[in-house]
Amino acid sequence: MAKKKKLLRFRGNEGKAMNENVVKKWIQQHEDHHITKAHFFGREIIEKILRQPSCVGIRIYYAIDDEGQKQLILVGADEKGANLWPSTKVKGKKGLMGDGGGNTTADGSVPCPPNCPPK
């Protein structure tokens, strides 16, 4: 008899705080091999995604845009880990919600370089 797969549930408390020295070491290890150091997303878009019904967190996808540039895409996720795509219907609402009719996903981050914090 096959083992029953345990159903993963997200609670919204995933992730943990990190020691500053470890963070800086890991960042440097990445910077040693890559030009793009970071992407900045503003609070407004992050909060908009988190306010979506049933959203318990944000999944961050690596992506390459049409010009071949690295991007990060933010997508809300529910407790079952399902992505909340703009086409996802929202229970209890007529039709869809958000900009143009669905949940919100985001790109449009500000890359570093050239927009890096001062050292």
C-alpha cells in the first residue's frame, strides 16, 4: 500500500530572522558570481498582495524578462501553497477582484545596480 502524502499547510509564519554576519556573507557569496545584487519592491505592492483574500504569504519567482534581464515576480499564496494568480476566482465575490479583474502579482522592482544603497 502506498504511503499517503502529508498535505502541506502554510501558516503565514514561514521564514526566520537571520544573523547579520551570515546575511552579509551569503550576499557577498552571490555578488562574487552575479552582476545583479538585489531587487527592491515597495511596501505598497507587497501589502496589496498580502491583503488578498486567503493570502498567507508571498512566493518569489526568478524570471527572465523579454530583454533577457533577471527579474523577481511576487505571487501571493494560500495556506495550501496554491498561487493566487490574477485569474484565480475569489470566493464570496462576484467575478474577480483587483486591477483589471484578479489577484495581484508584481514585477517592476528596482534593481541594484544601478540603484544600490549607499555603503
